Amino acid sequence: MSKSKKLDFRPNEFVVYPAHGVGQIISVEEQEVAGISLELFVIAFEKDKMTLRVPTHKATEIGMRSLSSPDTITHAMKTLKGKAKVKRAMWSRRAQEYEQKINSGDLIAIAEVVRDLHRTDDQREQSYSERQLYEAALERLTREVAAVAGGDELAAAKQVGDVLESRVAAA
């Protein structure tokens, strides 16, 4: 592979990897695997203390993407404000759908999960698995909002929380 091939992502750039959320590319390295030289993005997921190596030629194909635009963040916040849509399907089926949305890497789909699973104090208690999915979606959303805004996770958490609270007040 020629060195002149333009890479879609650069070192130090924050990216979203579908199954893990926001990470930062720390380098691009060559590695030999089964006698074949591969160029890999080395992505650090600070919060999870995890490093992932992704072949550069596969990155886009597997759904790795740049951070959302501020417009997408605004759209996600609008999605949070919407009315929860809870299907009447069995929980196992809904849980599967929520899981797929969370792992899709699609910020709007993730916002839908947060919206649909958000509970106010006076609503019925969440089951353990509902809480797990809600927290996973909330964390993904918050991290990306933070990364787009420059990295302040507390401010992002407050912003998301305020939107969810305002929805409760309007109900």
C-alpha cells in the first residue's frame, strides 16, 4: 500500500467506534500479521482503559466515524426531548433492539434509547437490565457531546440531564 493513500482519520483525532463509543487515535502503526504488513489505527478509550488496533482500510467499513457535527448534537438533544416510544414487545426483544442501537454508533439512535429508558422519580422502578442499557446509552451520548464540545464531561452530563429534566417539567 502506498504511503500517499489519504487516511480518513488522523492521530490525536477523536473518533466514534460503534461498539465502544468515543476514543482517540493515538497513532498509526505498521504491524505484520501472518506475513502481511497491515497499517493500523491505534485507538485509546481512556475511560475504559482499553486500546484497540483497527486496520486503516477497514475503519470506515466497520462504522468508525468522526465525531458528530454540532448540528447532530442539537438533533440528539431534540430527540431526548421527545416523548418516549415504548413498544409493547417482550422485554428481551426490546432489550435486543436497544443494544443494537447503542452499538450502532449512531448518536440519534443512542439518544432514542436514553429517551425511551429515562425514568423520573415518580415512575416505576427500572429493572437491572433496563438500568444497564440506559446507563450505557447515557454514557455514550454524554462522552460524544463532551468530545464535540471540547472534552468537559461534567458539563456534557449536566447539559443532557437538563434536557431530560426539562422534558419531565413539560410533561
